[in-house]
Amino acid sequence: MSLLDRLNNDMKQAMRNKEKDKLSVIRMLKAALQNEAIKHGKQELSQDEELTVLSREVKQRKDSLQEFQNAGREDLVEKIETELTYVEIYMPEQMSEEEVTEIIQQAIDETGASSKADMGKVMGAIMPKVKGKADGALVNKLVQHHLSQQ
């Protein structure tokens, strides 16, 4: 079942259950996916492209959450946290820090990286492997940590 089909089914269920917040998030996700398909001139997106859209939506919400927390807007913080919970339902299971560390170590070995100057090479090798499965900020922090120990 494609992500769009899953969203359609969940949207119908949310309508039946009168879950306004969930329905709003599902509609937003559908719109984001359809806009991306139109942008690329396709009828349907590949799983990788769908994952890119979902990752972007999660990142936008996390950024907004941080901004609202800094501004002391608790009303908006709650709303964004709820949205984030619903969006993350459609994301693949996130990798643990240990799994990410293992991939980082493999990438460092493969690229022969020895200092922070090689950060771009290492990140380029890692990101396709962890796309949508690990937070980019976490990966970045762990790569910097590992390269500083080299």
C-alpha cells in the first residue's frame, strides 16, 4: 500500500472519528505529497521521494517547535507537538544512536576520513543510508565527534 493510499484510508477514519487535528495533518501531508509530484511532473512519487517529503515536514515542525518554545508560546508548542506526533506515524522506524554510530564508522573507514576537513565526504556517504531513519542533526553531531577523535 502506497503512502497516499494509507493517508486516504486514515483520512476517512479520522473523519468518521471526528479527529480534527489528525485530519488536518493528514490533509497537509497529502497536499505536500501531491505538490511534490506536480513539481516533478509525475503521477506518483517513489518511496524515496515520499520519504524526502515526510522528512521535510518533520524537520519543519521540529524547527517551529524550537522557535515557539524560545518565544514562550505554549499554545503553539502543544499544537506543533500534536502535529509532529501524527506526522511521525508515517515515518519509518528511527535508527538507534548505536546503529547510526556503526554506519558512521563504516563510512569513515570507506572514505579514509581522518579529520574534520573530511566531514563532507563522510556525510555524503552516510546520508543516503540513513535518509528518513535518523535525524540529520544527530548524524552531523556524531560524525563531528568521531572525526575529532581520529
